[in-house]
Amino acid sequence: MLFDEGPIQELISRLTRLPGIGRKSGERLALFILRADPEEVKALADAMQQVKERIGLCEKCFNLTDVQPCRICADPTREASQLCVVEQPVDIVALEKSGAYHGLYHVLHGALSPLDNVGPEDLRLTELLARIDAGGIREIILATNPNREGEATASYLAELLAARPVEVTRIAHGVPVGSDLEYADSVTLKLSLEGRRKI
């Protein structure tokens, strides 16, 4: 077959290492790159190189950034007394798109997972405690994922923070807007009932 060896196969092989890119998608992307204007390909390669060279972790919240501190931490209009704890930088993107949160963040860079050998020492917990102990934070919002690892991490954090003078809250989980109850799984319905509020 045409793509079984040589530089095109090497490109396909590299592309299929990206998350969500299978063999067919890798082939399509490789052919797109092959047909693209050389300047566009160079710009793509330069952009990837720039990301590797210039993006690091914020010294305060551990989000991805090209400046210190990151733009969110440096923003004086953010509510500095609220700290939303998330697993990964991509979670900040989702929360920011909602437009509903205006406080600061703390990225753990993972969740507790004994099966994957991820323990408390592998997360940014020491830095989280230091931020709380420095003062000024009144509420910690636990926004870990609603899966086994995320729930375990939220429970662990709630216990860890119980002795500190901060209010610890958990984001609600439940039935998505626009869906029907008959299609919701039992865990989602359970969390919806537990997270109910007075109207």
C-alpha cells in the first residue's frame, strides 16, 4: 500500500499518537498536510514548536500559560476569595466558557487513582494548602470530574480541608438541560436528587 513506508507513513504514525486520531484520520491529516501550501505547513510546525517552548505552568494556579502569573491569576476583577479546584487545565476552559464563575482556580493535574498509582503526593495538594494558609480564600469549590476518581479526590479534599477556615463546596451533578429523565442513568439521577435545591 502507498502509505506503508517512507515519510508519509512516519507522519501518519506521529499523527495517530494524538488523542482521538485513528489510522483513517491520520491518513486524511497527512494528505491534507501534503497538499497544503508550504508556508501553511511551516506555520503549523512553528506554532507547535512555540507551544513547547513558551507554555509552562502558572506559578500560582498551575494552569497552562505563557506569562507569570497567568492572565486569570493576574486579573484584578476576579473574585480572589473563591478558589475552584479542577483536575486539568482543560476543565478551566469549560468553566470559563460557561461564564458563570469569576473566581480563581487551582489545577491538581490529576485525580486520585490507586489503580494507576496516583496518590495525594502526585497532585498539587501541598501548593493548594499553602494558598489557603496564606489567607484571603473563603470558599473552595471542588470541581473534579463526576467519576470514581473525581469523587474520591473531592472526598479526600473535603476531609483534608475540614480543619481549615474555609467553606468547602462541590459542584452539582445532575440531569443535563434539555434531556428526559427516562434517558438518565441511575448514578446521574441519584446525584440530581442529592444535589436538589429549594425553589
